Amino acid sequence: MNHQILTKENIFPALSNESFTFFENFYYFNSIESTNTAAKQIIKDNPGKNSIIIAKTQTNGRGRLSRQWYSPPGGLYISYVIKASSNQNKMTLLPLLCANSIHHFLQSIAIDSQIKWPNDILVNSKKIAGILIENIFDTKQQKYFICGIGINVNNHSTDLPKDVLYPSTSIIEEIHKNSDIIESIIKLTHFFEKQYSLFEQNQMNKIIEIWKNASNTLGKNVTIQQKNKTIHGKAIDVDEDGFLIVKTKSNNYQKITSGDCYY
Ligand code: BTN
């Protein structure tokens, strides 16, 4: 297979050739602080559009809970910017639909991944991808979702710092061959669009069902670490908002909206 190199000369024609439902604006950077941070500036400078922002490397890639996302060349760093519809108030499902998209993308290249609540993508207990969802309003009070996705593709886990929660892996380490990043971006975007269409059509139960089937959190005894609180119990369900329901030893049902989950 002839792998395309990720350059602006290659990426723009490849994306323009695709027929995407939601996206028509594309941005590419060789190196940028963070595609999510760039997204915020792009919304300010050029409001009213849905965009895809891609970088070859990030100098200050951001993760959940103010962590860093180390972003060497060879990884896939992308932010989807979408104007929220006025009736769209289920933003808490965005991490789940992004996780489903990554899970389907990995499945399409024969990698079996699991989703760990809320949105870590693991392969054999090693982290292969992460998701950072943000939102912002433009000057006309139009809301935008920024769905940032980072996937370890052709970069090696030895080049990454050890994650505090679990070791890392990458696609190349799982399938032992280089992947075409441009092709990966296109595939991932199609899977993302399928999931986002379900979201737009209010088919939240379908998103949750796919997430549940791909998740390995439910049924496990978990420890939830929040800023000032630790909760122990059994993860029994996710509710219609994507929140984790944990049954504690004292038979209390707790709705978990954020935090780190260990098991
Ligand atoms: C996490 O697991 O903590 C989330 C990592 C999210 C990383 C992606 S890479 C593209 C986008 N830009 C960023 O700065 N972060 C997200």
C-alpha cells in the first residue's frame, strides 16, 4: 500500500474529495499548540461554520482534567467543530459518541478496543486514544461543540510519557504496520458523522447501546476519584445523559458525572 504523507498538499484534496454531511471547512497545521485551542480562535475569526482542524504535531495538546496530551508526529490529532442545534441539550453524550466512533474505526482495522468510562479507549488495558470535549459561544450566542480526538497511530508508546492511569499503546504496536494517517482521518470522520447523525436525530438510546456494548466498565467494581471525593462501588449502568450509575456497599445509587475511574 502506498502511504500518503500528511502534508497540506495531500490532506486538502483528500478531504475535499469526500462527501461529508456536516463538514466543509478544513484546517491543517504542521505544528500547533492544540487543535482544540485553534478551534476556539477559528470560531471567533470565522463564525457560523462547521470545521475540521488537523495537526501533524501539537506543542501543548490538552487532555481531560487539565492533563497534557503528548503529541509527537505519527499520531492523529483532530478537532471537529460543530454548530449546536438550538434544541440540542444532551452535550454530555458527546464523549460517548466520540468513543463509539473511535471504537468503530479501530474495529474497521481489526483492532478490538474497549471503552472505559467516561471516554478512554483501551486495547488490552492500554490506552490508545483520548477525547476532549469543549464548547464555546460566538458573539451571536451560537453554541459550538469542539470534539477533540487524539489517537496513537504510527507513534510508539515508548515515545510517550507513562500515563498516570495506564500504559499506552498505538495502532502500529497492535497491527505491526504503518497506517495511512489521511485514510485514517477520513474513516474516523465518516464514523463520527454516523454517530453525530444519531445525536442530531435524538436517537440517544442507540448511542448509549453502542457505548454499552463496547464498554468494559459495567459490572465492574470501580473506584471513582473526584477532586475531593472517592467513591467505591459496582458500576451498574449509564443513564440517558451518559452518567455512570454506581451502587455503593451501602446500597446507595450514585450518579457519577465526572472523575477518574479505576478497576
Ligand atoms: C484525554 O484522554 O485526556 C483526552 C486527550 C485528547 C487529545 C486530543 S488531540 C486533539 C485535541 N486537541 C487537544 O489539545 N486535545 C485533543
